[in-house]
Amino acid sequence: MKYELKKEADEVMTKKGNVRGDVLRDHFLYVKEKEGEEGLKEMEKIMEELGYPLEFNDIKVLEWYPDAYCGLMLLLLKKHFGWTERDIQDMGTGVLRYSFIVTRLLLRYLVSAEKLLEAAPLTWRKHLDFGELEVVEHNKEEKRIVLRTKDYDIHPLTCVYQKGYYAGLFRYTVRSDNISVTETKCLHKGDPYHEFVVEWD
């Protein structure tokens, strides 16, 4: 098991691209919420043992870090801590309450989904130095939004995480607690990009 985990961790950490420290900080905070201080320390210890040390207290929210760390943390939550994909999707929603970036975004664009969607691609570029977020469709009558992410290839678990993230984000603007997010295209399944369909009642 340790060999397999090391092998998977090494593969994840070869992925290129950087993210602001705020995102990694939010991951750690959510782990702390669910697994306690002990779980947080255990996460840090395993990452160090795998050869990829990162400590929560050292993270600077506006500095750049390899986004592969996000994929590594999700991998460890599933393989070591026993989290289900449902747990990881819930994490995508749950981290929103910690996020400095998202708080600023929502405070500025909370008035409508249109404003949020207009700002989303620019916000992506400010906080990731790779990949691209594109708004493909926003149909208010059919209550449907289609988002596409290109050149974002970290780990399949990040797709699960993003489903929860988009569900949580748009809950504030479409004013609905009944939101579903479906990934209809996936880079990890041979498609040229990821595509997420957000629908609500």
C-alpha cells in the first residue's frame, strides 16, 4: 500500500502549474475541521514522508505553490483517511467558507449569476497560472450553466472536488439549495477538456 501511495503521489506531483497559497490553506483548514488537529498533523507528516513536505503554518496566501499539492491532498484523503468521493465533493463546497479569494469575489459579484460568471475567467487567471475557465452557456429559463476548464490536468479527484465547489459557489447567486453539478466531459477520460453542467430548481 505504501509503495502504491508513493507511486501515485510521485505521479501527481509531476503535474505542472501553480496556485495561490489561499487555496492550499483552505484545504488544510477543511481537513482540520473534519479530522481535527491530529488529522492535520498526520496529513503534514505523510506528505513529508512521501517527499513533498508542506506545513499549514508556513503557507502564505498570496504566494504561488504547485497546484499538484491540491491533488496530493485529495489523494491522501481518499487513500489514507478513507474519504469517499462524496466526502471530497462536500469538501469542494465546504472550503468556500474559508476562502479569502471567494469571499472577495462573492462580496463583489453576489448580486447576480451573470456578474459572477463574467468575473469567473478573470478570477481563475489571477489565482492559477495555468489552465483556463470558460463559460459556455448560461440559460436562466432552463436554469442551466455550462462551464469548461481547459489545460487543467492534476488528478481525477480534482473533478469530484470541483463539482462540489461549483455547487457551493452558485448556490449564493441562483438562490437555490437544490443544485446538481454533472461532469459531462473529462480530460482524464479522453475528452479535450472538462465540462461541468450546473442545474437547479
